[in-house]
Amino acid sequence: MAAVGARVVVHHRVVSDPTLVLSLRLQSVAYGGRVALRDIALDIAPGEIVGIAGHVGAGKSTLALAAAGLLGKSLPAAIRGSIEHPRGGRPPAAFVFANPSTQLTELGETVEEEVAVGPENQALPSHEIRARVDAALALADATALAQRIPRELSGGELQRVSLASALALEAPLLVLDEPTAQLDPEAALRFVAAVRSLRERGVGVLIVEQNLEILAAIADRMLLLADGAVLASGAPVDVLGHTPPLDARVGGLWMSHDARVRDAVPRAPLVRIAGLISGYGTADVLRDLSLDIGNGEVVAWIGRNGAGKSTLARTIMGLVPARAGSVAVGSHELTQLPVHERARFVGLVFQDPQRQLFSRTVIDEAMFGPRTLGVARGAALAQAREALHAIGLEAREKEHPGDLAPQLQRRLAIASSLASRPEFLILDEPTAGQDAEGRASIASALELQRSRGSAAVITHDLRFAQDACDHNVTITSGHVSHIGRISVREDPPAR
């Protein structure tokens, strides 16, 4: 039985089936006094792909950590039940975290050195390490990143490196927690093909995924979790194809999407970007980029991983210095202003929300921005509550931000920025890992922002962009290559 921490009680132990890569029987998993999972039974055979879906807080990541044998090591938990990896392996399971920066060891200066860390710790011969690294990079669509510096990669590129690091371990079971959340659509399709190819190698896969179309395209069967228990199981098209959905918080496949059709009325520019050049080290990432965004507009910035979308956001905020060009919001020229002065006019919510959460309670966190900008406490409290209501967190005012699920932390970071009432708000991958309820709350927050300024959403979630944004701005190799409306086909996923 896999070690899962000191507090493990095994009940009704069954004879291990050596043909399985995972045999899991959980009566309960609890953090402190809160039960996160109950009555879960899951077996995975070699070459089988099993999907997990559920609302935010349903227990998906807890189940993934338990299946990988990490629960009780990475996180303290009281576990009643058994977790076995009958096929063994060194290690028996490899894990890819939802936040790719969590995966980085930073022991290697380049991507290929980072991917080699696992095989090196297995004390493999150098020629085998080389072969594993090359094969893992190729399978993860990351060969072109081999000589790059990990900390300079985009979120989507880091996600591919994390997958390569896990693949290089050649474990019998691969556990993936939201692996496509930061991948562009083309990279997500290549990811689907890569995971499918693992069937032929006899690798079992457990994948937590909020993109229901991808889950239906990749999984042989799935579990739908609700409030810590299994609500339904079976083929993805059967579980997710119900009308109405089995759980409205999750949504379903091929649901009709009410994309807003807005009048194409010319709007006075609020944000004006002209000839912007910026980058890292000696390399330019943005190359003479120019763009206007109208007052009252919500636009989507889309493009491949590494195209420069997040760099554009950071340059506007002043976190990456502009080498040439100008940025203005309303009547304010920002190019020469320091970051703290730009914060009066621009709000930026990062991909990793934990980087901008500082306070002890949700309400204090939402008030942090307004108070920092000099807003009186009473007014700051009103602004914070308005933002929390818009994002659907008004009932969590007294909770500690660190106790929230990552998806709720992301929504809290949006509320905190929204409460500061910037003229221009930038959200970087806000829907990553969100369920249907969370996506609707973020769309509501964007409508509030629209009423008093404009917003840009960096996203690979084209469905959300279609529903919540006026139009898309495609960024390619550091410049604007296309501006137009987004249209997502309603075809069922191909298998």
C-alpha cells in the first residue's frame, strides 16, 4: 500500500490486483474537521484514461493528490481507506500540478536540465537520462523550449515543461490536475493527442479537467464529483450530456451559449498603445505593438503561448520596462510613471492569484487596493462589498484567503482589483480551472467594469471570450495580427 501520511486507517482491505496501476478505496478524507471526500472507489488499468469533473470545492484535486500518493505528504490529511499502486514503479505515480510554477525545482538552468531532475534522482545512466528527456520533451510538445530559461517562459509553456518533467519519470500512473488550463487551443489539441498516445505505452492516466469538451474527447470513463462524493460515473458523453446538466455548477456538453451581440458603435478610445517595444534581457517580446481600446469595451487578447500577451499586460502596468513607445489611459500618459502611480489607472490580475493576496480575511483583501490608494475606510468597505457581490464571494467576507480553493482565490484577486475602480482592468487567464458558476461570476464582474471603463481578458478560453467580450485581439510574435469577432463552433468533440 502506498504511504499516504501518518494518519491512515485501512478498512476492508482487498487483495491487490496486479493488473491495475491504481486501486483506491476511500471512506473519507478530511482536512481538520472538514470532510473533503467520502465513499470513493476507483480502479485504473494500464492504458486507461479516467476523467474527473466537478464544481469548485467538489474534491477533485484532493482525489488527484490521494491517487498519486501525495496526500499526507504534501498536505496533512486524515485518510480512512486504502490507496494502492499494484504495478509498483519508481515512482508508482507522477503528478502534474494545476499551477505549473509549483512543479519547478529550479535546480536546472535550462528547460532540459529541469526535465532531467527526476531521472537524475532515480540514479539512471546518463544515456538513459538523455533519452528520457528527449522523449518527454517531444511528447509534451516542448522540444523547442529545451534551451530556454524556465523562469522566462509563459504560463502555457511552463505547463508543457511540467508535463515533460512528469513524463520523464516513466511512472505507471500519470495524474494531471487541470493540465490544459493555460494552453492555447492548438497546444491543447496536441496535448490530447499526446495523452491518447500513452494508451499504447500502457500508462494509466487520471485527469482532472474543467474543459468538458476536452474531457469528453480524451477520457474512456469519468467520475462527476459533487460536494465530496460521486454524483455520477460512466462514459463522458453520458455523464456530461444530460439536459439540463446533472450539476448546474459544472454545466454540460454542447450547452447553448448566449453570446452577447453588441452594436458595433464606434467608441472613443480609453486605452491608447503606440509603437510599444519591450522584452527580457536582450530579446524583444513586444515588437512595435499598437492598439486602441474603446471606453466601455471588454476585449479578449488571444494568441499562442509565448506570443507576448502577458508581457503586454506587465508592460502596461510598468512591471516590464518599455524600450520604446507609449501607453495612455484616458488623459493619463503612463509611460514614465512608476508602478504604484499606474495602479491608480490600471488593475492587473496575474495568472497566479496567490502572488497578490496579502490579508487575513476576504473583506480585508478586497479593501486592500482602495485603502492603499487612499480611499477612506467607509468608502473602501462599500467598494469592496460591491466587488465581492459582483464576483459571487459576498458570503465569504470573514474567511481567510489562504483557505479558499485556488479558483476562489482567483476570483478574490479580481474583486480586489475591481474594488480599486481602475479605468482599465486586465485579467490574465481568469477562467482557468473555473466551473460554470465561476465563469458566470467573472462575466458579471466584467460587466461592472464595463460600466466605468474598459477591460482586457488574456485567455485561451474562446467560449468565454465569445460570450463575455466584444471582440478579440490576436497577438502573434509580439504584435497585433488581427482584430475581429470570436465565433466558436458547437460541434461535439472528436475522439
